[in-house]
Amino acid sequence: MDFKLEIAKKIGSLTDMEIDKVLDLIEIPPYANMGDYAFPCFQLAKVMRKAPNMIAKDLAEKVEKDNIVEKAEAAGGYLNFFVNRGEFIKQTINQVLQQGDKYGSSQEGEGKTVLVEFSSPNIAKPFHIGHLVNTITGNAIEKIFRHLGYKTVKLNHIGDYGTQFGKLISAYKRWGNDEVIEKDPINELMKIYVKFHEEAEKDPSLEEEGRRYFKLLEDGEPEAVALWEKFRELSLKEFKKLYNDFNIEFDSYAGESFYSDKMPEVVQILKEKNLLKESNGAQIVDLEQFNIPPCIILKSDGATIYATRDLAAAIYRKRTYDFYKCMYVVGNTQALHFKQVFSTLKLAGFDWADNCIHIGTSLVKFADRKLSTRKGDVIFAKELVDEAVEKTLEIINTKNPNLENKEDVAKKVGMGAIIYTFLKNNMDKDIIFSWEDMLSFDGESGPYVQYSYVRGKSILKKAGDIEVNPDLSYLQTEDEYSLVKLLGNFKDVVKQAADRYEPFVINRYVTELAKSFNKFYNTHPILTAEKEVKEARLALTKAVTNVLATGLGLLGIQTPESM
Ligand code: ARG
């Protein structure tokens, strides 16, 4: 039974409002003494031309009391509902235990496909921290939408196209050493690429040579193509190591190059719609009506650019997947680019451009910067991940040296700590990265939430088999009720995270749930309580660990069984 829905039905039958509308309006009051749910009467007041507090009063009298609603009270323009606690506790816990990891899911996405494009690094270039933030955020977004019943497709729009690959081929032919490259492909390819630029300063003919190779590549000359493919494969192999660590599998690696033969059509469409304009030799789409700079389609030398490929990609994706939404998880710094691309699509008559969404991730700022970075300011994702796991292992070695599967736990906890940190705040804020906060076991951190889960698990383990049908009316304290209330909110939380494209909503939720659980179990005995109370509390504990694991799972954080 969904208490919120039942309350919405009651309001619906007393007013002319549609249930969905009522559901949207119902709030969770900020204080417990205001009840469990509140219905604001301000919208009704406008329609009914009556004061909101009068409507609330009137409704309070009329609402039927039963085993769902115990009391309804008017408070100003709000109608506050107090649910039947015993019933609520029973139904919520049973629902969690029955549904397991499906708890909080829904069918809202049934029959709809959403695309989540994320990670999208560039080949032969380092996978930097920004890419890691996008990878982690996109992975969470995908899981959240999947939990809501959408069919999801994970796309990796690899940066594998551009004149730089002509230069790289030239550099490879001059200085490339396969043996060295195989060992550390990305660094080595970068090295020879940098060397190319250094040498080109002295000898400008190199630039010409690079351009020639790019032309050969574009024309499909076998040797150039084979080399490019090799760089691509080697880079992907490196990237996939990281994806593997995070258990991420993409459905498609169609990158920029995939769209290279699909661009003439884009130009054609824009031409037909009379949208192409010449400007200093380049072909552009004017976007003045949107108050943004024009979208360049063809450079003065006729070459396409990043934006042209994104236009082709969007059109291709719509045709291939007929998406309900296409989400692009890419740094905020590219916000203008996506506005230009989406506005151009819109001008070209593709109304589905409204369903293309840029989820703009934030920058990472280091609070206590002590990374062993080899190269200036570029921070490599892999280094960060490795360091987090190493540091976690050190902590385990001092705190719990005899722990089984130490390495595995360190991996789950170290990586969980990074994920938690990246998804801690909404995307309007910079991400503050501090080793100390991140790995602390008792602040607001990944390890803290994981540890709460582990505590719950160890209680359950000590208890052995737990009663399948305990009498939950033994859960009578305020702490227990607030804990169950949180469990009951999970569904709304998942939905809110999806509606806002903000995984941090779930992050904040699991943190609150962990805190509430710790408070409960620090003040109320579980294993030593009398039989009935113990059984009921164990069921509650089991439900909490269940939801903690599901919530963390939606963020991409794994739960160790002990730590
Ligand atoms: N490869 C780009 C970069 O590293 C990100 C690609 C973003 N996706 C897109 N469809 N433009 O900055």
C-alpha cells in the first residue's frame, strides 16, 4: 500500500483535482509535529476563490479516518496528515523486505528508451579527472533511470576524430616504438605527439606532413586508417581498465569518427532549411534569437567541427533509438556548445531537440592537494583511483589488519569514497576533494555509509536466522518511526533524483538513512532486547541494510560485507 497515494485519493475524491496533480503537491512536512504528509491548499484556493486556510479546515473535517489516516489537521493553508503509525511501519518494512533490490523502483519508464552519453574521453590523450566525474555521474544517472523502468542505453562518444590524428600518425612514423607504446600507450603516444609539436616549431614542414596524413586518413588510405585504428584500440583498452574497475559496460563506443560520413547530410538539411549563412568564409547557423553566438558548421577550409559531429550524432541517435530523452553528461564548461547544438536542431525543425539534455558536471577543486602527479596540472583518473584504494588499504591495515579480503574491501571502499565525493553536492557547486574528509569513517562520507551497512549486516549475522513474520507493532519508539519514515521516502527520492538529473539527491538520502540508523542502534538494544522487540528490530535492521545497499548501488557504490 502506498500511503501517499491513498492520501492523494482521499483529497482527490473531496476536490476536483486529479490524483497526479495532488501527488505532485503533497509535501513532507519539515517537522514531525506537523504530521507525515502535508497538502498545500493554495492552488485550490485560486480555483475555488476561497481562502486556503478555510479550505484546509473544511477538508480536515471531511477526510475519512481509517487505518491509513489517523488524523488530519488544518495548519494555516496546509492540511497535515498523521498516518496510522503501526500500519505504516508494518506495510513499509514488509514492502522493503518483499521487494528487495527492486524497492523504490517504478514503471514510469515502461516502453521508453533513454540514452545516457557519458565519459567520452579522447583517444591518445589522458583520461583526466573531469572525465572521471562524467563517468561516475553518468553511471549513476543510468542506474537511476533504469530503476524507474526506463530502457537505458549507455553511449560513449569517444573523441577519435580530428587533424591531430594526422599529426600523431606522422609522429608515430618518425619516432614510434611499438614495444614502448604497448606498455604504456597513452603516455607514450602523448610523448611523441608533444615531440611532434616541438619539432614542428623548428621545421614547419612537419605541419604540412601532419595535414597530409589527416587527408589520407579521411580518404580511407589503408595504412593511415590502420594506424589510427591501432591508436584507438590501444586507448580504448586503457580506458576499459578503468571502466572495468567501476563495473561499467557501454552499449556503444560510436565516437566522433563514426559520424564523419554522416555530416554531408547535416549540411544538406541545414541548407534546405535556409539556415546556413556565410561568415568570414565559414558556414554558420545564426542563433541570435536565442541570444547566443552562432553555431559554426563548416570552417573556412570546408572542414566540419565538433558541433557538426554532434548534430549528426543527435540525428542518428533519434533515428536509431527513437529516444524519449537523450542525456549528455559532460562538464559545465561545454554548456554553450550544447545550447548551440540543441538550438540548431530546433531551428532545423527537430522538435525532439527539447528532449536532448545536457547534464553539466562541475569542476573538481583539491582542498589538500597531495597527489603524486607526474605531469603538471593534468591529473590522471587512474592515479586518483589507485591512490584512494592504497590509502584505504593503509587505514584498514592500522584499524583492522586481520580483515579478510582486504584488497577487495579497499577497492570497494576507496572507489566508493571517490564516487561519494563526486556526487555529494548538486552540480551548481564545485566538487571539493579532500582526502581527509573523503576517507573519514565518521563524517559524511562513502566509508561512513558503507560502514553503517556493514554494522547492520553484522548484527543480522550474529542473530542468525531471523523471524520471517515478526510482530512489527513492537516498533514503538520515535527513533524507529523516523527510520521507517525514511525508508518510506525512498521511492520519491529516486524519482526526484531522476527529475532533477541529480544523483546527489540519493547521496544525501543514504547519508541521512545511515545517520538515522546509527542513532537508532546506538540508543536501542537489538540483540539483547526481549524476544518480540528483538525480532521486530532485526526486521527493521534488515530493511535498512536493504535500502542502503540499493541506494548506494544506484550511485555505483558497492557494499562490502565487512570492513
Ligand atoms: N570528448 C569530449 C571531451 O573530452 C567530450 C565529448 C562530449 N560529448 C559530446 N557529445 N560532445 O571534452
